Amino acid sequence: MNGKYLNDICVFDSGAGGISVLREITRLLPHEDIVYFGDSANAPYGSRTKEEVRELTLNAIRHFVDEGVKACVIACNTATSAAAPLLRSTFSIPIIGVEPAVKPAVLAGHRRILVMATEMTLRLEKFHRLAEKYGKGAEIIPVPGIGVVEEIEAGRTDTPEFHELLENLLGRYRGRVDAVVLGCTHYPFIRRQIAEVLGNIPFYDGGEGTARELKRRLDENGILSARDRDGRVIFLSSRNTPEEIALYRKFYGMP
Ligand code: DGL
């Protein structure tokens, strides 16, 4: 162990998406030190094979475990679906994953629920089990967000082309669904653009629930930070350019 990030929490995503989860984590746990790593050089994960995503995720997390992190949040639905069991059997630190917030949407009483996520998240067993468990009495409508993550990663989300992409993916559901689950951690950053297509219906994402689960797991393991000063956040990216880190910071500061 090298200890460069000793006792940090590692928050990982294929790119900038996990920052939507990071924001909930720092709100709930302001005294923790966090290292955020986005694998933007290899994004998007959602159109890769499961084996590729497992390998990329395993290698990234191994690096941070070697640097001494005390827990890891896989702030990526795709990587959680593909690799969480493998990570949990490989590393002894708490590994917290994310999943599309189907449960809270169903419990809130919605009956026609659009779940937008990557192709891989919607294809893998974890989602099918989730839809089966909570989808009774509700219609779960899966919609793969093909091409969406690429545009978010490039910061091109306020263009007519992006609106058209969303219109093509979602327009047919306008007026026909009563809630949307944002099943990819990139999508909270385009909530407004999705609402422009689907209208102002309720949105659900897993960020807050993940932060609560992280707190619970840290507490259970007796490793919550005991400090009373604010923690710090370090942003790292496999596409390690000043522009990329600036994009991450912009997402972190976004209202
Ligand atoms: N942010 C990721 C997720 O939650 C995946 C995006 C991607 O790389 O395809 O699924």
C-alpha cells in the first residue's frame, strides 16, 4: 500500500456522471476527504462489453485501494451492474454501488415509469431483477440513452442537435408516462433538457440514496471521519487535461 489517498473515499465513474452522486455525498458527509476518478478516456462504458467494463473498473479500483482509500463508491449504474460482485469479492473495503431508483418511484405511487439508462444497465440481470421486484402493478418502460453520455462528456448539452437527440429518444413518451427514473449518473445534469421534452413530471435518481447508504456503511464499519473541519475533494481523470478537470469542476458546482 502506498497511502497517497489514505482514508479517503474513492468515488468512481466512467466519466463525469458520478459527480451527480459526489454532490450528494459531500452534502451529507462534509467532513470526509474524497478522491473522484472519472475514466473519461474510456467512456462511454454503456456500449462496451460486460467483460471490458469489469476489467476497466477492477483496474481503476485496485489502484485506489493500493493508495489506501477506506471505501469506494461505484457512482456508475453500468459499472455497478457489471462489476460490483467481482469488486466485493476482490477487495475488503466497503464497496457501495448505485442502481436505478425504480423502488422510490414505485413507492411514490407512479404507474407508468420511464427508466432511462445505458444499454448495458438495461440489458444486465440486475435491472431485470429490480424491475421484477418493484414493477408489480406499475409499467416499467426502459429507454436506452443511446448517444447521450457522449454529448454530456463533451459538454454539448445546450445545442439544437442535443434537443433533437432527446426528442428522438423520448418524444414518443410525452404525456404517456408519469415519472422518469434517471438510471445513469450522467443524466441528472440534463434534467432540464429532458423536462423540455417530457414536461415537468417527477424525476428520480439514486444519488441521495447512495450517499445515505455510504454513510450507513462507514458508520457500521466505524470509519466515519471524526474531524470537524471540512474535507477536500480531489478530481482525477484518465483524460487528464486541464479542460477535462475544468468540466468536472463545472459539473460539481452546477446548481
Ligand atoms: N454514468 C454511467 C452510469 O451511471 C455510465 C455512462 C457510460 O459511460 O455509458 O451508467
